[in-house]
Amino acid sequence: MNYSLITPIFDAQIKEIRSRIRLSMNGIVSDRMTESGILYKKNYGVAIPRIKEIAASYSKNHDLAQRLWLLQIRETMIMATLLEPTDKFTFDLAIKWISQFDQIEMVEQTTMNLLCKLPFASTLAVECVNSDGFWFQVTGFILAARIFDKINTPEMEFLIEKALVFSTTNELHLYKAVGLCLSRFCRTSNDMAEYILEKITTSFQSNSIAQNYILDEVKQEILFLNIL
């Protein structure tokens, strides 16, 4: 353990944050999340806007964010993603946090609040997609979708090829992430949209739930953008 994280100031802040979270708890929401299979070590059912409101009362601080993440409470972990300074968050630490993901909500919140803002975000997305870990793969595609305009051509081509490989999965979160990623890539140019559409229409099977979902997402995006 990094003992620099243990100070009277941080202890007081953690105590205050936990108190504010408990006062904002919603047992009904927490129970519904549990019944839906959304399981955390501890979950107070606090709404995301309220978590952001509490977090806004504190300055970004690496040590405080680390303390909040280590508590492994849904609300404190989400707060950690809001309070972690991007210039202190290393590639290795990103990998460590992602290795602890087991809920899509945490993937989405961490990606939106922190990962997409990192200077090495595109490299991280590629690394995650190229991993054997399920939640790494989901995170990689969701991250790539969020930073689609910052991904270079070789990275995008690699991610598209991996997306085709994973398009046969039966895992809901993975094929939804793939669909989101490919549809966002269509926004980069008409040529890219045409390339992706041709790739998936010529290789996908009509009896695949995952591939039909991905194809529909791409077609809907192209229709929305009115680019082909």
C-alpha cells in the first residue's frame, strides 16, 4: 500500500464524502440494480448527477482519487474517475483499473470521465481491444468510439479488423461496443463509412444476432449522417 495516501486531511474528506453519499442513497434503485445483475461490493443507488454534484465540491487530486477507488464502492469509484488528474494517471494505472471492471456502468463512466481525456487514449484503446480479457475488449471499443476523431488510420484499420473478429460473439456488451465503435468511425469520412459498410455487408451472416445488431447500428448511423 502507498502510505502517502493515508493522511488526516484525506481521512476527513473520505469520511465527509461517504456521509454525503449515504445521505443521498436510494435503496430502491440499489435493489433494482442488484436484481438486474448489476453487482458491486457496495452500492448506495445514488444517481449519477448527484455523484457528480458531490465530486464538484472537491478539487482534482490523485491521492484522494486513489483512496476513493480503493474503497470499491460504486459511488466512490465513479467519484474517483471524476477527481483523478489526467496528468497523474499513468498507462499502467489505467490497465490496473480496467482489470477491475466487471460492470458496464463502470466501463462507461470511467471511459467518459477519465480514459477519453488521457494523452495516450488511442494507444490504450488498441491495447485493450488486443487483450484476451472480456472487459478490456469492451472498454477498448467504447473508448475508441468516444475518441474516434483522435485515432490515426493504422489504429482505425486495426480496430476495424478486430471488430470483425469479435462480431461473432454472443456477449451483449461486446457486440454493442463493437457496433458503437464502427458507427462512430463512419463519422470520420464518407470513404470510411463506405469501407465499413462494405466490409460488414460482405462478411456478416444473416442468422447472427450480434452481426445483425452491428449492421443495423452502422446503417442507422449512415442514414442519420446522410453521407451515402
